[in-house]
Amino acid sequence: MDSIIIQSGPTLNGKVRVSGAKNSSLPLLFSTLLAPGAHKFSNVPELKDITSTAELLKSLNCGFSQKGNDVEVLVEDAKNPEAHYDLVRKMRASVLSLGPLLARYGFARVSLPGGCAIGARPINLHLEAMEKMGATIKIVDGYVEAKADKLKGTVISFDGVTVTGTENVMMAAVLAEGETVLENAAKEPEVLDLANYLIKMGAKIQGAGSSIIKITGVNALKPSTHKVMADRIEAGTLLIAGAITGGEVEVVGIEPVLIAALTQKMSECGFKFSIQKDSIKVHALSKWHGADVTTAPYPDFATDLQAQYMALMTVAHGTSIISETVFENRFMHVTELMRLGADITPKTKIAVVRGRPGGLVGAPVMATDLRASASLVLAGLVAKGETKVSRIYHLDRGYEKLEEKLSSLGAKIRRVN
Ligand code: UD1
């Protein structure tokens, strides 16, 4: 199993290009199941989660080829519209196959994903919405079995904001009979990116990116081409990498508004930014202050940046309180950061971080989930001596060539087996 070894010291400086978004690529790739033929995407990151999606699509009789960041999915009829447990357990976003399969075949059998390191993560909101659209849903042997000769448009008011739930139901609704209105829909930019592709395929969707989405069902869709949007979480992680080392890093290929909640928070800490149309540069700062943060759905502070921001707070001047409101158990990185010398008191939904500028010391640590891994790498950049982060298969699920990108900025980082 691979590990990453980081030597502290260098200040990171320079320009780095952000990759395509994992959380946009996954729903886009699953949306291909809605229309037979060849779908073409560019800017798809080379990641473990994309390989897992490819495996699932292949099991559904699709051709899948990736050359660098270009992907072609050749969709043919699936004999058996099923997402097997062996594939779903590797990646919970596989549940995004449910909406498209049900809409196209009138039947789908998709394994329940189960819990994960950051919480129970049920899919009740996905299922309730599809039931409201006329689907009969049964749970049989750990699988969701959904059936509907023809889904029918209706008004769905989500009890909570769910990103993949919004995406799944939007994909189910594009081939449904009549109009579906999604209220309290997720406003994440990745939902909009998916809607833009569905529209290219011939879907009728209004309001994606806002909390009310209207979808008028059509009879059939056709494949199209699409460039995946930039990964705002990777962009934020790279900016924090520059900031935590006191360097000047410019992240290129990202619309700055997509990470405004992070840059506003970092401005409160004292950081200054140069903002261009598609790039953002953090300026070098030797001393920054702690600032409290609360995660919430977009456009507020992303839960997917909470762990990385916490790493920055561990070496800030002063105390910060980090509140996690999206997931119930997303502080697994806290005890690992404490192994590096961070002073953190975790409570149920908050963590109190007493910053210790220059106070981290390298140690072996273990990644527990995707964003936690990134947080440990960031802390490793400034923890005196050597930090070894093991179980980095989590990192490979969602960050494209992170070590290469950090090395290009001057980090001393290498992968070992
Ligand atoms: C997506 C992102 C993930 C991000 C998360 C929140 C993808 C592939 N993943 O995950 O990186 O951290 O959004 O921004 O896009 N919930 C329910 N019932 C449901 C669905 C969700 O109770 O049916 C709860 C979850 O347990 C969680 C909260 O709602 O507490 C938000 O989850 P959700 O937005 O659904 O996260 P994902 O879509 O799985």
C-alpha cells in the first residue's frame, strides 16, 4: 500500500492548474446511462473514483475509454440494469446510477451503499422522491429495487439539502411524464454542470444552481459532448497549501466565485488574494489569525474543505471553533492532527482548535477519508521533520496528481510503496 512522505521546510510558490471536478465527473458519467450512443467528455480527472465508475458502466454493457483527461462512454442497452454491491461499496456515488437506470429501463437494482467514515449517509431522500414520482421501491437483500413503468412529474420538496439526491432525482425526471419541481434542491455548482450536460442531451431544465429546479420530461435524449468544470475543492486545497507554508501560490483555471466562502474566511484570518477571471493567488503571510467557521451547503463554506481549513488553523495565532453541520462524524482527522502536535478539543459537532504557530512536528499518521488525507498532507508541509501519511488510497480517489502539483510548487513530497 502506498504512503506519502513529506519533509517540512520549503515555502510553496508558483502557479498550478486545477483539474476537472471529481464531484462533477461522477454524475456526468452516470448521466450517460440515459441515452444510447457515444458521449464525450474532456477535463475528466484521472482518479480512482473514475476507474470505479468505469467498472460500473462496463458492467452495464457500456464501452469506456479514457485517454488522459478525455473520456468516451459508449452506451448500449444493458441486459440487467443492476449496480452490484462489489462496485457500489468501493464508491458510494455509484448510487447515482439509480435515477438514470430507473428512468430509462423502468427498473433498477442498485446496492445500498452503507455508511462510511464520515457518517451514516442514508439515501432516504433519493428514494422518497422517486416514490413520489410513482416508483415502487423495495429493499431486498441489501439492494434497492425500484420499478416504474413511467415516472410521473410532481413537486418534490427535499427535507434536507442533498447533492447527489438532487442529481439523482433530476436525472430520473428528465425522461418522466410531465413537470417535476424540485424544492430545496442543492445549489452546488456541480448540480448546474450536470444540468448543462442534460440540456445538451435534449433535456428541459430550468433553475439548476438555485434551490428550485423545474424539469419537463422529454421522450428521449441524445449523447453530446462536455467539458467538466474545475474542481473547487482541489483549488481550495492548493490555496491552503500555499497559505500554510507562508508562500504565494496562484491557482489557475478556477472561477474565483466558486471558492468565495473559503477566500472570505481566509481574508478574516489576514490573507490577501489577487483575483482574476479564472485564477486566484494567495499572497505570502508569515502570521495569520484563527477564524471560526461553520460548514453548510453551497454557497456557504464547503464541508469538503473543513479538514484542510482545520490544518491551517492548527498553526494560526489564536483559537478557532470549527462547526460541522453537514455530516455527523467528520472529525476523523482531528486525532491524527493531534499526533502531529495540534491542540484540538473535539466535541460532537464542533472542534476547538488552539493554534500553535510553528508547533507541529512530523510523525506517521493515517488517512481516514479523502479530505482528511488532504488535511494531513497540508499539516505535513509545516510539521517539523518528516511526516508519513499512510492509507493514501483515499487521496487517490479524489485528487489528481497531488504530489506532482505540490512538488512543482516546491514541496518535498514523495510516494513510497
Ligand atoms: C456530496 C459530495 C460530497 C460532499 C457532500 C456535501 C459527491 C459525489 N459527493 O455527497 O463530496 O461532502 O455532497 O457537500 O458529489 N442525507 C440524508 N438522506 C439522504 C441524503 C443525504 O440524510 O437521502 C444527509 C447526509 O447523511 C448528510 C447530508 O444529508 O448528512 C448531506 O449529504 P449529501 O449532500 O447527500 O452528500 P452526498 O451527495 O452523498
